[in-house]
Amino acid sequence: MDEELRSVTERLRAESGGTEAYERLVATGDQGELAAVLTEPGQPLWARELAAFRLGLAGDRRAFESLVLLLNHRDPPRCASAAYALARLGDPRTARAAAALATNELRVAYALHPVRLLVELRAPESVPALITTLRRRLRPHDPYRRVALACVEGLGALGDARAAPVLNEALAHPVLAEAAVRALARIPKRR
């Protein structure tokens, strides 16, 4: 069993109380049954998450909307599982949705997993979204240093020269300086 799938199923088993409904959703191979959980009224959050996660891993695009909502959830484990499933879903809308979440200033407290997902996707939207998000985090007394650090590290991993100016700005921030030096070292020098 995939390690992330094991982790999600254990967390949701505890959340559901190990009910018969939970055991049915874990065991079913019927993607239609899983998709129905996403649209049936009154389904608990754990059931929707489990169904969306399993559908995402299976490449079933019916999970997309639910996974995007979970990617922007206040509970970090839900965000992490949604990011993992979205990265494997193969839906072309994923990068655009992750970029929109990462750059949404009203939801910046929940931007960490969208930022990490953008790095993993390596999509055309990734570098511009990370630059925008990081630039906003460089304001004095910004409380979202984990998001800023994820952007710096992600921009280094992506190695795109467009990130050099904002990474140079990040050098002035003690919390980000070391990571910015490493990120800048990964960007190819222009000749």
C-alpha cells in the first residue's frame, strides 16, 4: 500500500470511528460509488476526503473539485493529502487552481500546500505564482514565513532565472537568507 494512502486511511479511520461506511469506502473498487460520495448530500467530510483521495490516485477527474477544496482547507493533513492526490490526478486544471490558491492573499494562511504542489507539478504557472507569493511575503513583519520559505525553496528547485530578482530580495530577510543563497545557486547563470 502507498505510504500516503496508508497515512490517510489511518487518519480517516480514527476520524470516522471505523464505521461500516468507512470500511466500505476503503474496500470498494467501484469508482462510481466513490464519485457518488462526492455529490450525495449529508456525507461527512472524512467520507468526501477518502473518496476524493482514492479517485485522485486512480486518475478519475471527478475528484478534481473536491480535491481543490481540500487543498485550501484549514486542516494541514487534509491539504497535504489533497496535494498528493492532485499531483497524481493528471488533470490539466490543477496547476491553474493551485496557482490561484497560492496567490490568494485572503487565504495565504493555507497557501503552503498549494505552493508545494506547484513545485511538484513544474507547470508553466508554477514560477510566476511562486514569485508573486514570495514577493508579497517579503513585507516587514509578514507572519507567513513558512509559505515564504516554501516559495524560496521551490523557486530554487525549479531553477528558473525569472526568480533571481525576488530571491535576491529574500536575501535581506534573515529567516530566508540561507535558503535564498541555496536557491540562487541552483539557477543557471546567464551568459
